[in-house]
Amino acid sequence: MLLLHLRRPAGRLAARRLKSIAATPETAPDIVIVNPLKTAAPASTLVIDLPDRSALTPSQFISIAGELGKSRLSGFVAMTGAMGYAATGAPLLAPGFALTTLGVFGTSCAANALNQIRETERDARMARTRKRPLPSGRCSPEFAAAFATAAGGAGASALAVLDPVASALAVGNMALYAGAYTSLKPKSEINTWVGAVVGGVPPLIGWAAAGGALYGPTSQIHAETLLQMEPAAMLMATPAEPWLLAGALYLWQFPHFFALAWVHRTDYGRGNFAMVPCNDPSGVRTANLILRYGLYSSVFPFAAVAMGAASPMFAVEGCLLNGALVAASMRFRQKRTTENARTVFRITLAYLPLLLFFLLLHSERLTRDEEGRPAKSPTLGDAMRPINDLGRMLCLHELHPATQRRRASTDADTPSFCPVDTGGKKDLPGTRR
């Protein structure tokens, strides 16, 4: 048993380490916090370096709050929520967009802080997490709880101003992450699948916050008419974009997290977390799961085109991205080294932002919504138009004489040389394939 003695001479916390202890997953010590006023510390006590937290400076406060909320991760989550908002075609230079981004960011910070409160003891056992504010003693559980309450309340309130469904989704996602997911982590490998659901919800929050429907037609129709619709008709009228965004995020998390967990499998073992790589010494099952979900993700671009959410060019770009992910997954499957796992992890970091960017770049909904939009309320489609025009100029098929003749022709029925052009319209600036 390892005893952590928190000394407080002269009203401040001591800042010294007596010794370091290297623990393997099999011999990971139990950690007991000893009350220095009631219990004498034995000779083997480890005194952790603890700063004086009686008076935090503004910079220390911001630093601790950022670590509790995992500000970089929460920023990424907020970005996926903002993409869900922008995918509706709603104006970007509007309070709604800012409230959505801040709301998702706040609720994500709250969920991360609550997770760290519950996992303080396990975090103290792991090299990659023992320096976090709670296990290192740089803040108290009460401070972390107050931060989580403030961030979660502010985030949920911001979303409630826009749409109650968005706020309810955010609160439910906080509960799912800090509740079910955190509870399952030391008990069952299924925690990864539950955590993937959490990661897929933010685009749905953003879509709902912009006024988009998650079930049924997107247009505002009379309530009685909506109630008279058959379930099958409601399902067919449901917009595909929010669920495609959520599905992409769900599938992406498996190669991303399994690669990360393999790299840190020893550390996760110290924390007694039930992760797949911890129960898979050979790495065969981990590698197969990474490859399997990489292949599942390969279907996504074609599904988006088939459902009318994106133009055919997205399938081409999606194949290139998925090809890189699958190739890295196959290398890890053949040779299960830490470096190959790191390669998969790095590719996933670039893969998701690019995939979502290309999906919105070739969004059919944004193309339709561009017509008649006031200049003072630009949409994401307006911002994407110059990028589309540049891509069209650089496309190899544009250099072919057949394409040049078609562009000069007034005959709209002249076939296009572009392999992903499915229509008979002339290539005009500002249109998408």
C-alpha cells in the first residue's frame, strides 16, 4: 500500500518529493490520502510536490480550469458541434453560431471535469495523468465540482436559448460521459463503444441549435400535418446530414482511441482500466478492430453521395482519406509496434477534420441554400465557394480539350469529361460536383 502524506506546515502545502515508485500493472499500489492532523506518516510515505493553492493567480486559475475541462479536446468537440450548425446553411455571423460553439464547449468541459473527479485515484497511478490538477493536489475536488457546475450550467443555458432539444442532448451527453462511460471504464471493454456514442452527439446538438429537425421534414409545417405523417414518411423526410456527421464521428473514434490505448496500454493497466489493448497482449484483437472500423468508415463517402447529402466528388476525396487510414491500419495489423500505432493515431488526427471539411465543401444542402442569401448573413456555403472555384481550376479534367470545348459550348447537353460529373450542366463558377 502506498501512502500519500499531504503535509501543510506553516499553513501552506509542502513542495518536495521523497522518492519515486515505479509500479507495474500487477503491482500497482493502492493510494490512500493520509490526514496529517490525525495520522502519522510512516517512513515509506511518498510526499507529492504540491503548490500552495490557497491563493491562485489568474494565470494559475485559467491553467487549472483548462486542464480540468481538457480545453483542447473540448475545443475539438465544439468544432464538431459548430459543423453541425453550419451544415444547416444557417448564417454564421449570428449569435446562434457563437452560442452553439460556446454551449458545446462548456458542456464538454463540465463532462471532463466530472470525469476527473471520479477518476482521481486511478489518474494518480498513471504516468500520463498523475500531473492533472486533482491527483497532483493543485486543486480540490470542491473547486473541480464548482467549475463543472458553472461550465455545464452556462453551456446548457446557452443552448437552451436556441433550442431545448439541443440543450437536452448536451445535458444527456454530459450524464452519459461522466456517468455510464466513466463507470464502465474499470469494469468492461464496452466502455469504448459507449464513449463513441458520446463523441457522435455534438453534430446533432449543433444541427438542432440551428433549428434543424433531427427527425421528420426540415421545413416548418403545421403541427397537425406533422402528426398525421406515417413513421415511414417521417423517416424518409429526415435530413441525412446530421446523422452522417454523427456516424462519421462514431466510426472514427475506434481506430483513433484503440491506437492511443495501445500506445499507453501499460499506463491504462496501472489504472486498472478495462481497455481492449490491456486485455490483448498480442495486439491481434486491437489491430483487427482498428482495421475493421477503418473499413467501415470507407463506406461513409459513398453513403453520403447515395443519400443526396454530398456531390460525387466527395466520394473521390473520401476514398483517398480512407485509403490512407486503411493502409496504416494494415501496417499495424502486420507489425504491431508502438510506432505503427502512433502512425495510425496521427493519421486519425488529420483524417477527421479533412473528411468533415470535404463533406461540407461538397454539401448539396449548402449549394441549394446559397441562392438568395443576403450578403450580410453569409453561410458556410458562401465561404466554401472560392475554395470550390480554386479546386475546379486545379482539377486535371479541366485541362482536357473536351472540357474546354464544353465550357465554350452553349449546348447544356454536351457531355462532361469529368469522371465525377453526374449531370449535364455546364461547369460554372460557384457550382459543385
